[in-house]
Amino acid sequence: MNLELCCQDPRNDDETLDRWAELGELVDLPFQYDGEARIEDTRRFCDWLPGMFASANWEPGLRTLPETARICLATTFFQEPHQTQLHLLLHEAIHLRLFRGRLRANFQVLIQARRLPVEEGEFFHRRRYIALLLLMFVQEVGADYYLRAHYPQRWHVYVQERLTHYYLPVHVPQLDAQDPLSPFVLLYTLFRVELGLRMVDAAEPRRLLVERRDNLRNALREVMSPVDFDQFTKAAVEQVLQVDVGNDEPDAEAYRSVYDRVMAVLPPAMNDAPA
Ligand SMILES: [Zn+2]
């Protein structure tokens, strides 16, 4: 398998190779690749989504094309402290291991979902974006469990960084009664909080996580039927948080139920249309 590193801004290319080499000296990497890591300079295989620091993608080998793992680094990545950059790289490297191994069924749904044509209009693009975040959530859970189990010496600092970046970000989305996708944006925020509560031990951040969880649950209870509320805020999150990444045997479960549910949400005008 080849490994390609790709930066949003070419001025970061040299620094990226240095950082990757540094990570390899610091820890045993979670996956093996052939030869040297190389810079991918066409930059066309990465989605530079707002708010992202880094992402990973993987292409299985196809006829003459080699199997390729890729880590994409946004400009914001390089504004993070040095140590955080190393942890972000390790996190993406763990994603690559799980994409090919334990969470392969989920990753395959993700690839198919990304290839599906999107209907015209802002609503449908946003619906897909939110649905994909919820589909990918199990990969985030898996990455944290894996890092905690295999890199205990990095865990203490990583979990603090993860708290501000992912479990408890400053910006909290608000419910918009006119927007049928809004509950699912809150649901994704709640999923992250629930993951944080499984990961964080310190008292004060736990207090903040509990407070945010309760606020989000109360808001969702207002807009969801009791059946949906239980299904999404309890059953779905419990199922995903129970994912076991303790071995590489592909997990048959694709964790797609919430994704499917979001993709079935209709824009407001269509809901109001007479039957
Ligand atoms: Zn991630």
C-alpha cells in the first residue's frame, strides 16, 4: 500500500513530511505501508470542508492502480500546537487502519454514499453532509477506543485536545423549528457529547459534558416523537458506542441506521404538500 500526504496549502508540504517522520519515531504506527510517504500535490483527492483539521481516505487497489492510503491536512492543522499536530496525524492513521480492517463495512457504505448523485439545492447538500457525519461517527468512536488501548502514553493529552475539538466545541448549534434537518444536527452534537462522557475522567469537563447532554436531550425531546427520541438518543448512540475495535476481523455491522433516516428527511415544502 502507498501512503500519500496531501496539504491544502503547498507551502506546508515540507513540514508535513517532517511531522510524519517525527510521528514514526515517536510511536509504532497503526498500519504498514510500502516505501516512503510521499506528497500528493494535485490535491484533488481531498475534501477541504470548513472546520476540518485533517481527514483520511483509502482506495483499495484496482487493476494497475495501487492500494493507496491518503491523509489530507487543512491549513488549520498547521496552526495547531506541535504536539496536537502529532496527535491529529496519529488519529488519521488509526482511521486508515479501521477503514481497511474492523470498520470496513461502514467505510464501504461511506464510499458508496459519497458517490451517490446529490439532488439540486442547498437542502439536499446539507442533508447529505449531516447524514455522512452521522454515518462516520462510528469511525470517530473506534479511533478513540483504539488510541486509548494502544497509545496509553499519548491518551492523557489527546483526550484534552479531543475535548475542545470534538466532544465539547465552543459553538453549539441551536434548534430551528423551520428546518427538518436541525434535530439531526443537534443529534450529532449529542453523539459527540456521549462519546466524551465515555472518554473523559476529569470532574470539571464531565460536569460541562453532562450539562450539555441534558440541554441537548431536552431540546430534542421537544421536536421528536417519543419513539424517535428513544431510537436516536438512546438506541442508536448505545449501539455505536458499543463498537469493539479490539481485533481486525471486519465487523459486519455498517452502523448506517441514522444515516438512512436522515437521507429520508424531506424539505419543508414537500412535508407540507397534500398527500
Ligand atoms: Zn476522525
